[in-house]
Amino acid sequence: MIDLRSDTVTLPTPAMREAIARAEVGDDVYGEDPTVNRLESMAAEIVGMEAAVLVPSGTMGNLAAMLAHCPRGTKAFLGAQAHTYVYEAGGAAALGGIVMTPLRNLDNGELDLDELRDELAKPPDAHFALPGLVALENTHNLCGGTAVELSHMAAVAELAHAHRLPVHLDGARIFNAAIALETTAKKIAETADSVSFCLSKGLAAPVGSLLCGSREFIGRARRMRKMLGGGMRQAGVIAAAGIVALETMIDRLVEDHLNARALAEGLGLVAGLNVRPVKRRTNMVVFEVDGGAPAAAKFAAAMKDRGVLAHARGPSSFRAVTHHGISRRDIDRVVAAAAESAGEVFGD
């Protein structure tokens, strides 16, 4: 089976498995796990922050960040298509009393700066929640996995900081963004006050994310992690795989991007499929199937019969994600399967 549903389906490499078996461990809640401490130090350095904390998931990293930044009853401005807003179970609102305030996302993943400017310009009023945070996402999942331009991030940060608001970056796939933008994770993160990134997606570690920021902020975030049940004990077995991921898996993301580009080009030639154009494509391909939901369901079933899985994004929309487990030969097989499946659905 060629599984293109997500890069979360990646399996740990042999080097990761060996590192897990040999990991030196201690009680991380006491700060005594040397492998976790090393990973956190590496993570902070790679994004140019003072400190970092290991959390079980990207969702917890983003939630801990929002709880650490925002007092209860304050607003967090974020994109209407942001992962934190759409896919994280409303945790910041449900658990933190944070007023999630969505702004329009442009097709390229950027926030509508005019909407943000208008929101920030509102004078203090006892009727309204006070602003607390501006959140960004890079790469942007629901906008086709596109890498958001640094100039936009800088413009958002300038607006936020002018109103004394912190900026949090959901950088789940920040290393994919760095490759697409031909820059570094540190450069992407430099306008943010905190950043989270995942080890368990394109980097292929089995579990774990890092939340990075100032020492004072990470101190607060550790408390939030504990409150959320994320305080782990001998977590070096997780951190060991994460260290291998940071040392060996970042540069190979280029292969995933090339495979995604080939997949987009191939699917674009299949009658009945419409590939979403992306200016700075990373490892995602989003496409629509003509004929609405019934045709899309038949297409997905036909693809599965041919050994290919993709993630349904809507009644007739799908996302295909390239990753460590997908080869260039697999891409050729997927395109061939798509052509056969479309022929089965729409007729030759």
C-alpha cells in the first residue's frame, strides 16, 4: 500500500530504533533526562531561541504556547484555515478561555493584513475581549502545504509587536518551509516570539514536538505542559529518535518536495482531476475530482483497490502527502493508478 494520507505515517529509521534502545534516560519532569535536555538545546539553537520544551504532539505544543501567552478571556488572532483553529479540537477556547478570532487566509496561506490591522486598531472597550496573541502557520496545511513568504511574516510581526502582542508560529513543518523558501528555520522563526515544530511528520521520528521561545516563556510553557498531562518521565527514548531526526532527516526533505512536484504534474494530466496550484509547493498535493461527492467516493475506492491511499479533504477534494516512505517509483505508480481509476469512474 502506498500511503499518501499524511507524513505522520512515516516509520522510524533503523538509526532511530538503535538510538531509542541505547538512550540514556532520567526523570524529565525533574529536568534530569540528559537525552531530552540535549534535544531541547538542539531545538532551541536550530530556530534561534533561548530554550525549548519537548511535548508529545504539535497540538499540545500550540496549546501550551497559547495558554502561556494569553490570559483567560483574551483574543488570539489566527487564520480561519489555521490548523490551530480548525483541527485542534478548540482546545485553546475550551481549556484556556481564549477567544479564538479567525481572520481570512489568502490562497497563499497569508493572513489578510487589512483585517488584522483593523482588529488591532480597535480602541479598548469594556464590551470586547482584549487582544492577547497573533498566530501564524508555516508551512500552511489547508492552503495546499504552501510555504508562506518571510516578508509576510515580518509584516504580521511588525503589526503585532507595535500593539505589544506576541507572535506564535505553528511551524509543524518549518523545515519544509525553509527548503521551499531557500532559507533556514532560524530565519523563518526570527520574527516570532515562540515556535513549535514536529519531529513526527517529515522528519520521521515516531513521536514528539518541540516548543521554543525565551527562557521565561518556556518556564511558563512547562507549567502548561504539566497541566495538560504532558509531563513525561524517562522521555529520553522519545528524544533519542528526535535527535537522529534533526541530525539526519532535514536535508532529505528535498526528495519529498521533488516527488510532490512530480505527483502534481502527473495528476494534472489525468482527465477528471484538478490539481490546486501552489506557488511554493512543499510535500503536499491537493486535488479535486470532477463530478462531486459520488464520483470522488468511487475514485477513492478505485485508488484503494490499486493500493493507494489519499486523505479526503472534503466531499470531492483530496490531499496527497509525500514523505520518507514514498519513492519516485511510487509516484509513477500513483499517477498510473489515478489514470486507471479516473478512467473507471468517468469512462475511457
